[in-house]
Amino acid sequence: MGTPAMAPDRVDDELRVSTLELFFDLVFVFTLTQLTGLLVHEPTAEGALRVVLIFVVLFWMYGGYVWLTNQVPPDRPARRLLVMLGMGAFFVCALAVPEAFGEGGVAFGLGYLLVILVHSGLWLQVYGAGVTMRFGTFNVASALCVIAAGLLDPPAAYALWVAAIAIQFVTPRIAGRAAPRFPIRPAHFVERHGLLLIVALGESVVAIGIGISGVSLDAGVFGAAVLGLTLAAALWWTYFVADEEGAERAMVAASEEERFSLAINGYFFAYIPILLGVIAAAAGVERSIGGATDRLDLGSAVFLAVGVAMFLLGDVSFRRVMGIRPVGARALAAVAAAATVALGIAVAGLAQLVGLVVIVVAALAAEARWTRAR
């Protein structure tokens, strides 16, 4: 595996998320905003497939930068400049998102390759060429698949995107053997992902403002806007009141090898439906809020319902990984949330928003009663 170029920073030292890392996250969340816009303007099954493919590919390397800064804080000029360069590469990817399966496909792929090369450059400073080549090779192969996809039309392009994701999903099995070489600072790791989620939820609130732009403001629009904010607040409560603290406890108590597994399964695989849920729900709000007193089209109703259901199911998976209980009420709430499609298309968007808020709040209330009983 090679000899590290230098020892990584001590991982038992307390580390907080830096303002540069938060700045990085703001740029990454712009990709989520772009994906929301893609769903809004292409509310089809193919549009949803494209959003999932783009998101998973980008989120893999976002996680790579989180792992990196968890061990190599950007506290030196050279590191800061490289992180900023990686930030710029993510920004190029975000700008190309609307045309990632069209004229902007190659630009997206080249931006993604730069994201990987910068990440490998930072990794090289700490762990040397042997370790960097071992993992960087897989990431570069994934980027080359995305670049090649930009030269082709569907379905061949989709096949190459799936191949890129398959390479990413195989990589942790190899990385897992080296887990003791990559110790994790739990507090920083948990805080960093929490900040990403709170910024993403903030973008869902921005979708409310976009949805009512150019619309005559009346009681129905104001009511729908307040309900949209209430739904975002309920999703915030779902995760931030107990999950962050419970996840940090679980990671602190775990061995270094167990932390590796918790980080991959909790903050990558479980976080995928959580963040995709935010994207889908934001698209549903943006598409429906201006006419919330009317019946919704199928796409808007599905985005709202499935977005909340995916968030809840992702959170159930996250809790199971981290050993946080209970999960039953949230699982039932996810099923009920998916069923609110009928409210949106048969009654009105306002009715669906009310139903979603009631479902999430009821699940949280049931959990609170269970906790008191315990």
C-alpha cells in the first residue's frame, strides 16, 4: 500500500467544521438546487432517473472531500487553495447539470474529473502515492465513464452512468480493508453532514419563494407557503432533534473499523434517499405552490409525496445503522406520505401539504410518547 508521505493530523484532537468547509458545502448544495430545477422542468420518469444518476455520482465525491477534511483540515494555504479548486470543479459540474445528458455532458464529465484529481492531490500529501493510486484509480475510472457518456446518446449514456456508480459502490469494499488507516473524528464528521442537510433544507424553503414568483398573492398562496415551511421544519425536527446526537454517540463508542462501516452505510447509502427526498419535495413545492388551491398534476403530487416518503425511509435506514430507536412510526409515516398523492390529484395541493404535515407531526408525537413511556 505504500508508505504515507506524512502522518495525518491527530484524529483524537477536537475538530470543528471550518468556514471554508461550509463555503464548500454551499457550492455543493447549488448542485442540489440545479437538480431540483431539472425535476421541475422535466417531471417525467426519465427526468427523475437523470436526477438520481447525477446526484449519486456527485455525492460520492462530496463524501470523499468530507473524509479528506476530517483527517486533513484545510488549515494551511496550500490545502485551502486545493479545496477551493475542488469547489470550483463542483461548480462547473453544477452549471452543466441541466445539459449533463446533452450538450453539456462532456463539460460535466471534465469538471467531475477535476474534482477527483484535486481530491487525489490532497490525499497524496498525506498518504503517499501507493494509497492514493489504490483508491484514486477507481474514482478516475468512474469519471472516464461519465465523460464517455457525454459523447453518447441514451440508452448507452445511461449504461455508462450506471457503470460509474457501480465502480463507486465497489470501492468501499476495497477501502474497508484499509479502514484502520482512515480513522474518523466523529464530532466533525457528524457536524459536517448535518450542516449539509440543513443547507439543503434551506434550499427547499427557497423553492417556496421561486414557486410563488409572479403569482397573485392570496390567502391560499400564503397558506400553502406557510405549510411548505412547516413541512420543512417538521423534516428538520425529524433528523436534528435526536439523530445527530445519537449518531455521534454511536460513532464515538465504535472501534475505528466499525466507524468506517457506520460512515459508509449511514452517511452515504442512507443519506442518498434523505437528500434525494429533499430534492423531490422541493420540486413538488415549487411546481405546486402557486396553484395550491387547485388539483395538482400527477408529477407535482408524486414529487411531494415521494420526496417526504424517501426522506423518512432514508432516516429509518440511518437510524437502524446507528442503532437509534424507535423507527416504526417513521416507517409507517413514509407509507402514509406516499399515499397522499391521491389528496393532491383528487382534492388540491393545499390538502396534500396539510396531509404531509399531519403525518410527519403525528409520527414525531408517537415517538415522543414512546420515549416518555420508556
